Amino acid sequence: LRAKPGAALLWSAHRRASRGMSSGGARLNVFPTRQTLQIMKVKLVGAKKGHSLLKKKADALTMRLRNLLRTILDAKEAMGSAFKEGNFALAEVKYAAGDIKPIVIEGVSSAYKRVETRIDNIAGVKVPVFKAVDKAEFFTSDQTGLSKGGQQIAKARQTFSKSVDVLIQLATLQTSFMILDEAIKVTSRRVNALDTVVIPRISNTVAYIKSELDELEREEFFRLKRSQDKKKKEMAEKELAKKDALIELEAEAGSLLDAGADKDLMF
């Protein structure tokens, strides 16, 4: 049994079109089977879910970064005011008590302020947070032995202590800003890679496997149909041969009956 020329041309054209459509985009080099199709579908679902989560993470980090920008501006303004007041208080001390630098250096044995560090987690990004801790003896009265200078010195010390607190807060904000900015860049690159490379490639692979499996099913169906047609033809030929044989037998039986009378036998 031969297929018609028009059907063969149509079938070959359909195969070329399906292959051209499946190979139009970049895809993974895999063997088209149903198991591979299931694996690719699972990967596609995972890639889309990862893209959604990374997109939400990037949005959360961007929102936190914008809030940090406002806080940094306020902290810089506060730092300018604090240092301005501190320099003014230091000028008052110099006016009232003169140069107290040697006396202060001799009286300092250890730091009156310590910085503690803890880690804050912002959408999976670890950010250090600095905190200023005052020692108990920081606010004790420190008399330098000069008349009319102790009050101005205590005031200057408190003013500069507030300036250090603001400076540590600004250091926390600036460090968080830099880390979040880098994390947003990395997350954005991952989102773009999933959106433009990974997901389209897996989608093209799934489409390619589906088209190849459909083509294999069509070829199998065509092969089975040809096989059935061939069997039907063979059965029809056998039936026709049987009919011919029966006709021949009937013809032979009729010729025997139509023959002349038998001669008498003498016993």
C-alpha cells in the first residue's frame, strides 16, 4: 500500500514546520522522552516560582533602601548640628579654661564609649547594626583643677558624646545602604537572567519535547494504520484464494457428474 504523493508532501512539510518552530529559540540539549518532559515541567515551575520570589525580594530591598535614604539624610543633618554644637562648646571651654588637651589625655585610662555590633536580617540579606554603649563612670564629674571651667567641660563632653552617637548611627545607615545596594544589583541580575534566559530556554525545551512526542505518535499511528491495511489486504487475498479454490473444486465436481454413463461390469 503506497501513500498518495500529495499526502507525503504535506506530511514532510508539516515535519519541517514543526521542527523549525521548535528550534526557533534556544533550548536545552535533551533527548525527547516523556520522563524528560516531566523533569522539564518541574524545572519550569521551579524557575517561575524562583523568579517570583526573587522579584518580591528585590522589591522589598528597594523599599527598604528608599527608607534608608530618608533616614540617612536626617542623620547627616543631625550630625551637622551636633558637631556644630560640639565645636561651639569646645570654644567655650577654651575661652573659660584654656587648652585642656594635655590634662584630658593624662586623665583618660580607657574608652568611655564602646561600640557593639549585631546582625540584622533584611529579606535574607545580613546587615550589621552598630550601637554605642556608655560606661558607668562616663558621667562622673571630672574637675580639672581650674576655676570656672568644670561646667563648660562637662557640657562639651555631653555634646560630643551625642555627636558620637549620631556618627555611629550614620555609620550603621551607610553600611546598610552599601550592602543593600549590592544585594539589589545581584538580585536584579538573577531576576533578569531567569526572565530572559532560563525560563524561555526551559519553555522552548518543553515545546520541543512535546512536538517531537506528537510527531512520534503520528508516525506510530501511521505505521500501525499501514500495518493494519496490509493485514487486511493479506486477509482479503486469502479469502479470494479460498473462494477461487472452492470454485475450482465445484467445477471439477460438476465435470465428473456430466461425464458419460459407466460401462456395465460383468461378475
